[in-house]
Amino acid sequence: MPIDERPHGVLRQRTDDARAHWEGDTLVVETTLFSRRLQQVSAGRGIRRLVERFTRESDDLIRYEHTVDDPTRWTSTWTAAISLRKTAGPGYEVACHEGNYAIENILRGARAQDGTPDAPVAEPGTICWDCEPPG
């Protein structure tokens, strides 16, 4: 994806046509020309434009915001945002794993390589809904 001011293309690509640029400290990604074959997350097949914004709020916090323009499904554009907190250790993509029965063995192999025990360790976990530190 180009990160400059070049314009979007006019021909529909295999999936979409994305361009990025910086607005101050925020990386803005604008995507158009979505393939009609894809069912986009949170949008229908008529999505015209998706704008994503990534803003570093601190050393361990990024605000992710996206705005969807899909007049075939929604009466107006809408925006959602979430804060993403840096985590220790490797990250694993959680999308597109339905029916992937091999994931258990993939993770078991990774644990064997790095010495992580198979059984969960007794430490509290954190689910970060709004990424505010506990008060």
C-alpha cells in the first residue's frame, strides 16, 4: 500500500485499493474499490469507503478508529474506535481460524520450541475493553 499522496486507482483490484498518508501523528489508511466478491467485516457488499486511523497515544497504547461508508446497508457513515495496548510476547492473529483444527498442534509446537509449559500458568489475565489501567 502506498504511503503518499498518490490518488486511488480507477480499476477494481482483486480485493480493494488502499492508500495511506500521515496526518500529524496519525497514520490514515483509506480503502476504496472493494471487490464485490468479498463480505467485509461490519459492512455489506456495497461498501464505498473505509477510513482507518492509527494514533499512538503513549508508548504502549494505539487508538484504532475506522469509519465505514456503505449506503446499501447503512443510512449514514459510522465510526468505531478501540484502544490497542501493547502486550508482552508474540501476537497471534485470531481471524480466519474457524475449523482450523491444526491450531492446537501449531501452538503446542511453538510451546515446545520456546519452553512454555503446555498447561496454563497461574497468573491473572487481562482483557482490555477500554485499555484503561486498573484504578
